[in-house]
Amino acid sequence: MNMFEVRARLSDGLEDAGAAQATGPAGEAGSWVRANAQWLRVAVGVLGSIVLLWGNEVTVQRLLWSLLLTVALLGAIQVLIGAGGGGTRSGPGLQPPVMHGRLPR
């Protein structure tokens, strides 16, 4: 199993978990998150960097907390995308890049 298959399965699983909660407020919030997912992901990355670099004192503990925060928020975004009516399963984002007619190894 390559990296793209792992990403696709994880994404599908999180979206399926969100789809089970599509009725109610999660579905309404999910629609907004789905429409704004790209910049929300960038904002989560920036927030993780700020947490890591705050006070110019990078430690292993702070790195782990920053990583945990970033992964949790990215997971929440993916769950809300599922609650908002599905994600990018058929989109080109989950396809591995093709280089010169062959898949990279």
C-alpha cells in the first residue's frame, strides 16, 4: 500500500464518520467547511507553526503538542467535510501524480 492509498483510505474513513452526522448542525457547518477547506487547512498549518515557534523556544514537547493539535484539527476538518455532503473522493486530489506516463516509485 503506497502513500496515496493510505491517504485516500484515511480521508474516506473520516468523511464516512462525518456523513453519519450529516443531519443537524454538523451538516450545516460541514457545508461551510467543505466550501472553505483549502484555506482552512492552510490556517491549521500556520496555527501549528505558531504554537511550535511561540516564544522562540522549540522543544520536543512543544513539537509533539503542535503536531497533535495540527493532526486533530485536520481530522476535524475532514470529518466536517463528510458531514457537509461528501468530500473529494472522485476529485483529482486523491489520484497519484503521473510523471511521463508512469507512476513514480
